[in-house]
Amino acid sequence: MVTIFAKKRIELAAGADEGSVRYLCKKASLETEVVYVFSEAPSYIAFSKKLGEKGKALADKFSEALKKLKEEGFIEKVQSKYF
């Protein structure tokens, strides 16, 4: 697939996620248009229960940091740069 992208000889691309297809297109300097997304699924990060309260605190801290990055537009900025 990467070779086809590099030769700019592709009219349709499907991938496991929209981001990977957009990334390959951008690297090959191809314009893209998302016509249909089959499904979107949330992503999860797990923290070990063995950590007890420390794990819960770490998960909470991670969630807050991610929320802040989204609110500040950082996530969107990175996505627009690479996808």
C-alpha cells in the first residue's frame, strides 16, 4: 500500500483507522477526502489495580492532563499537523 501511495496511483484507501490513512496520504502529498467512516471506537488506557490508590491517582492525573490538552487545542493541533 505504501508503494501505491508513493506513486500517487490510488483512488480509494481503507484502513484500520482514519489517522493512518490520512498520515500515508500526507506523506505522499496526496489530497484526501473522508467519505465514510465505518465506525469509531473509543480508546482506553489501563492502570494496574495492584497499584491501589497510587494507580487510581495516576489514572485521575492522566485523565485531567488529557482533558486539559483537548481543551487547549493541543490534540487538534497535532492531528492537523500529521493527519
